[in-house]
Amino acid sequence: MSTALRDRNIGDLDGHDFDVLIVGGGINGAVSAAALAGKGVRVALVDRGDFAAGVSSNSSNLAWGGIKYLESREFLLVNKLCRSRNQLMDAYPSTVKEIRFFTTIQRGFRFWSFFVFLGSVLYWLIGRFRTQAPRYLSARAIEALEPEINTSNAAGGLEYSDCYLYDNDARFVFSFIRRALDMGCVAANYVSLESAQRRDDRWQCELKDQETGRSLSLRARVMVNACGPWVDELNQDLGISTRYRHFFSKGIHLIVDRVTDSRRVLTFFASDGRLFFLIPMGPRTCIGTTDTPVERPEVSVTPEDRQFVLDNVNALLDLREPIRPEDVIAQRVGVRPLAVTGTQGVTDWVQLSRKHEIEVDREKTHISIFGGKLTDCLNVGEEVVAEVQALGVAVPDPSALWYGEPQGSVRLRFMAQARQLGLDAMTDPGSSEPLSERFWRRYGEAAFQLLDRIREDPTSVELLIEHAEYTRCEIELTARREMVVRLEDFMRRRSKIEQVVRRQDIADAPGLHEASQILFGEEGEERLARYLNRPEFPAS
């Protein structure tokens, strides 16, 4: 049952001492936990919701080097992000993959289209030629290559490369949580930090299990505030003063049926001047984003947000029928926590970068992580380790590698066993990816357990939910290893089922009952009813 791992970890939290407590299980908290645990530090991680339930599950699913920051002449930042992107490509070749971006420049844009192309050449150079070279496109070439693009006002365009996540962003974040668990981290979702005080050079922390109401306590030498957009709120509660604070910009994406057969990301500049994407998601297309300043991190999609995205995509594409609100399958909404200093307002939030800042209160042994983006996550992990060590915590194995998928002989052995089993012949006809590659990308070495299960019971390779690309044996493995507490944890974050399957199709899927029983045992039907009765389900 999926709660067994969490129950054990909650027992291991209560009444124990740790070197570091990390609060927040988004990308910043996940990499901090993986880096510290991987190097031998005794670390605990808690999140008051599910892992990656906030900003880290509402991104564009891109791992890009920051080409937009060339306009603001932040060349050092672009260089750093390109290096980080390349590092992710090397460490996660099955997950972080190169994809071509097809950019159209409209007449009257603030830069001449060929000048923008020269910027992409500089970007390629800064990226150390790790991707395919960019190329300039005339309006006629754009129309020939991508007939769905409306070129009536196009001055020209370009094609260049960056990277995207083959699975969803939340799945990628959880891979770091799972790595941390494997290296000895004690982590639990749906556990909130209720209060914390400094006593005897330690943080005395009171926590609460949000599922049962149980009170917990632990002590830690160092606290890491990795709460994403809620960093400022926690710091205020703890009496931590910082130079940095967050400014919030809301972004949304809409997911619709596949708009074009192109495997490229179609890129435009929206009416507000921000980059606007159409990103392939298998049988679907993810379109957006908006850029709206907001006061609080709690946000939702408004009719105006939705209409902005639809108006832009319908104007920029030459479609037989316009995309309508009822065509939207799912939507994503989150805030960009942008690190700023001072108390003055922000006049041009579109130009603010997503670079992270780490601020340390050495007297209180407290670390705050501001801003950041998925591309730069490995740097965040290493920097947090360095700061923890500077605060006097021993790091037993400072050179240990704490990230990356298994390579070389391990992967070859898995693929050999998958071939012997005839695994790829079992792949569902609607999938463009061999089952062996999918298993390896999602689970790494744990995928050997899937092969063992299929040998035991060949029917365990069957899909439970049509178009979902998740097999019975995967859900069984998820129940043991992935700390699913609520059904939406699996449907929205460990997988992307909610993002690509229509709500009504999910509700009508007979296999959903079996999936819930696998995850929650005797409580399966009750958990399923709770999931289907959420206010946001089944409506988008």
C-alpha cells in the first residue's frame, strides 16, 4: 500500500535529531535533499502538501538555457544556464532531450528578424555547440515547413534547439526525492512545520501530519527554507530577516488536442511581448504562457487568462477552426517566484530573470532559497551543500555524485533482459515509445522490479487507463516506492494522466478503480470517491 513508506518515515522523523531539516519539496528542496543525503549528511525533508505540488508541477516542461536573457544582456546568466542545461542532458539522457524551437517574428517587432537569428547563433556559441545549429527562415520557408502558422504578418523567423522534459516536471522533481530516500533521507509529504525555535544551537521543530492530525517533533542543526513562493511567509513566521524577497508573476498553460503534427516547439511573441509556446505533449499540445503580476502565490486560471491564450494561439496560427474554451482538456497555473531586493515596486516584471539566490543567516543557521528554475537545479543542490558545510555540519563524502540516471552496464543489462522478455512487443499500439525505454526513463534501476513482475504475471503489463501509458505493474511499483497519499498525487504529479486524458474519460475508466485499490488497498473506493468529488474535478 502506498502509505506504508510514508508511515515509516513519519515514525523516523518523530523525536529524532538531524543535521538538516528542509522545508518544501519542490525542485529546490528536492535537489537539496538529494545532494545532502548523497554526500552523507543526515537530512529530513517535509512538505505541507505533496512533493512538487506547487510551482514545480506547473512549468513549461522545458530545460532551456535562457535565450530570452540575451535581450537584457545577462550573458553570464545565459552562460551559467547553458552549462546547467548541458549538464542535465549528460546526466539524464532519457529524460532531458533536445528539441527544435521554431520561432516566428512578426512585422513591427522590436528587433529585425535577422538580428534575432544572430542572437540565436550567439546562444548556440554560449551553449558550446551542444545542440544542432540554428538557421534563419524566410516567411515563405516558415509557411512551407509549418503550414499551420499564420504568416500573413511574418517578417521571418528562425529555428534553434533547446531541451524539454520527456515526462512531466513533477515526475522529474520526484526523481530527486526518490534519490534522496535511497541515500538515507527521511522525507514525508503532507507534513507541515507548525513552529520552530532556536534552543541550544538547534532548531526545535514542531510538525503536524496533515492526514492524521498527529503531532511530531524533531531537532535539526540547520534549517533550509525551500518553500518556493512561500519562502517569505515562513521566514516571517520564524523571525528571519533577508535581503531578498519574492515578486510573483502568474503563468498559465492550456492543454488541447494536438494542434500540429510537428515535433517542434512553435514559438512566438505574444501580444504582451512575452515568449509564447506551443509545446508537443504526445497526442496533445501545451500552449501558453501568460505573465500577470500578482500579490499572492495562491492563484487560479481566470476566464481572462484562458481567453488571452486562446486569442493569441488563434491569431498566430492558421487553423481550420479556432480553438475554443470547450476544447481545453486541462490547464496548468502557477507563479514564478522572482528574487528581488529592497522594498520598491517592480516596474518591468517581464524582464526579471528566474535566477536563484541563496541567503544564509549564520547566527541562526538558516538558509533561504529564492527564485530559481528547473534548468539550474543541480547548481542549487551543490550550493546548498557548500553553505551547510560552512555552517559547521560535517559532509562525510563531499565528492559523491548525487544525481543522474544509471549509465553503462546497468542500462545495457536492463535492455538485454527487456529484449529477452519481448517487452517492446507488449507496448500499446498508440505509443510512439518502446516500453523498455519508458520503464528505464521513469524508474532507472527500479525498472528491474517491473521485469520480475512481468515474468511472474504477463498480464501485469496491461494498461489500466486508456491513453494513460501506465501499466498495472508500474502502479504496483508506485504503491511501494512513491509515497502516494491521495489519488491526485499519482494522477497529476507522479504521472501526467490528468494532463493528457479528458476528465470524463478518467472518471469513466474501469481501470481507475483497480488502480486506486492497488494504491490504497481497502480504502481504494473511498479515496477514488474523494478524488472524483474534488471541486476541480471533472471540470477544467
